[in-house]
Amino acid sequence: MGVSRAVAVHDEECPDIGPICQVRPEPPQQHHITLWLAELWILAEYGIAPHFALQASLPLRLVDTRTQFTDLGGNPITLDYENIHHRNATLVGFGDVQLWVHHGWRLGELLVSEKLGVSIPTGGVEPNPYRLGEEGLPHQHILFGTGTFDPLLGLSLANDFGSWQLSAWAQAQIPLYRNKYGYQAGTRILAGLLGSSGLGTVATSFRLALTVVQEFAERWDGVVPTTDGNQGRTDLFLGPGITIPLGADWGLSIDLRGRVWGQTVNAQLSLPVLLEISIGRLFHLEQDVDEAHPVTRPEADVQDVVDQGEAAKLVPVPGKVTVFDFWASWCEACKPLDAELRARAAKNPRMALRRVNVVDFDSPISRQELPGVSVLPHLRIIGEDGRALFEASGTPGQLLEAVDRFLPPVP
């Protein structure tokens, strides 16, 4: 869910003020518009094959608009007629559904994510407001959709640097034609840089994001508006965020972004601050699916000691640093961690990797070894002398940092 406040001020004079100009002389006015924008996104993603997933999102939007009328000196005035351009109202409706195909893969140390999709015109649209305004009729500039099927493109790159991760991403929506009212939305491009780290915590993630939004001008009947509407803008936002685990499968994310720079064409809405709050849950639809293990070099000391959550005695390997990796097939973060642990075991003969498939947190091995644990991945590290060195849940970067700290040097 995102919440923001937008403001705009523009001058209006006859004959654009409306039909009242045909009745009496009406002095020029200023319209001070304040909008509160709230958007609730319902998102779902489902894996259909290794490295491929389908993603769908449906936005529910609320726009509350309030307008104050003043003279050009800023003194409030009260209108004795209905203004055809602006009115106090609260609008609620669904936006356009977005459907994506999501592909993820590794390029060396980089995690690459590619997305291709389409925006389906399920959001509300309005007749040409400029034509209605010229006819002296009430009209609406707020649209909940584009009214067209629009291509969607997305790309992101991410890399772990020990206890923190840096990622870059970009996404575009590219309208190609006009809707039934002659409206063609402008191309919208978002891109950003994001740095995240646990800052020493077990499962909480802190981040700082820099986001740029480029919107190209909209068109009505092929013409870019010269008064209201989107005539092209660029905004740069910077702000912090946090993700907090809520039990085994729930997570809460909060992001606050402030506009640090912007450029607009003519008078447009100003968006000084954006607040985003999201709650997510992982559903284990794939618990019974067996996943292929990555290929491990023969010399690596890697064994699966628990296959289906059964109770078992976890015995460290004498004379080696033993890493017990507690994982499950539904744990997405466990997959890159497993690959990195295997790579370290292949390089260092003084490391032993013992994999424990917990299946879920109610399995016999979970009740035996992980009482009170509700987050995966989870590692336990036992030293060469049999002493416990480390145990925690966390992100792959946090856990790998601990492994590297306790592993002895390669002979």
C-alpha cells in the first residue's frame, strides 16, 4: 500500500472558468488543489518451472481531492456556482491489472531478474476532459487506468557483498495506442539503486533506495495538453526502508521516500513524500515438489542428513568445521545460500556441509533441533573441536558472512 500527498496551483480565467463567463464578467482565479493518493496492491507470484514464475497484481486506488479557490492575490473566494474543472470528491476504484512472466538466473556473482508483461485495461477511464471543458461541461482529469493493453518490461541486477546487498532495477510501461476516448498515456519509466543490510540483526533487513521516475507527456486525440494533465516530468526520490519478519511466513515492509529533485513541464502535481507499507505471506503450494540439487564437485564434503523432516541425530565431523544448513523447498532464500555453501565446501577441505530438509516447522526434526525458530534459512556452525560457534537465521549474505568468519584458511 502506498500513500502520498500531492498539491498543485494554477490560474484560470474566462472563458476557461466555465459557463458563468457567458452570464457575467468573472475575474481570474487561482485553483489550489490538494490530493491524497492511496494505492493498495494485491500481488501474487507462482513458480511454474525452475527459474520461471508468473506474477499478477491488481491495484485498488483511492483519490481524495480538495480545492480552494482564491483570487490572484491569494485571498480566498467563495463561488456561487459549480466549478466545472474541480470539485471536492473522494474517488475509489480498481486500476489496471498487470500480468508478468518472471525469469531469474545467475551471471557469475550477479543475480539477474527479467520480467515481461502486459497491463490489462481494467481501470476506469474518462471522456476527453479538455473537449468537455471547451463545451462548458463538468469533467474529470483523474483516471484509474489507461484504457489500453500496454507492454511491460522489467530488469534487475543484484549482488551480495558480505553482509549487505546492492541492486539496480528498471521497469517501463509503454502505451502504444489511444483508448476509445482518444487518450494515450505517456510512457512511464522507473529505475533505481537499492542497498540493503541486516546491520547485525538476524532476519530484519534495512535499506536505502534512490528512485527516478520519468513520465512522458499524455495525449488526447494526439495532442499534448497545455493546461492540466501530465505534460512530462522527472522526479528523484530518496529514502529508507525496513522489512521485518512476522512469524514463519509473514513479512512487513515500510518505505519512506522524499522527493529530492524534480523537473516538470508547466504547472503539475507536486509529490513531496511517498509512504509505502506492504504485508506479504508465503504460501507453501510446492511443499511436495522435489527440487534438483545443484551439482557438487566430488571432493566437496556435502551430505543430505535429513531428507523429509524426519528426526535424526546431527553429528558434526571431527576435525572439520561443520555447517548444518536447515532448509526447505519453499524457502527461496535457501537456494542461493545452498549454492554458495557448496562452493565453499568444494574449495575448503576443512569444511563439511550437512543439509537438513526441515520440510516445515512442525516436522520432527524442526521440533527436535529448531524450537522457537520460525525463519529460514538457518545455519548452525560447529568448530573442528566440536564446540558450537554460531547459530542463527538470516539472509544469505548475513549467514555467509558468519561462515567465512569461522572457516579456517584453505590449506
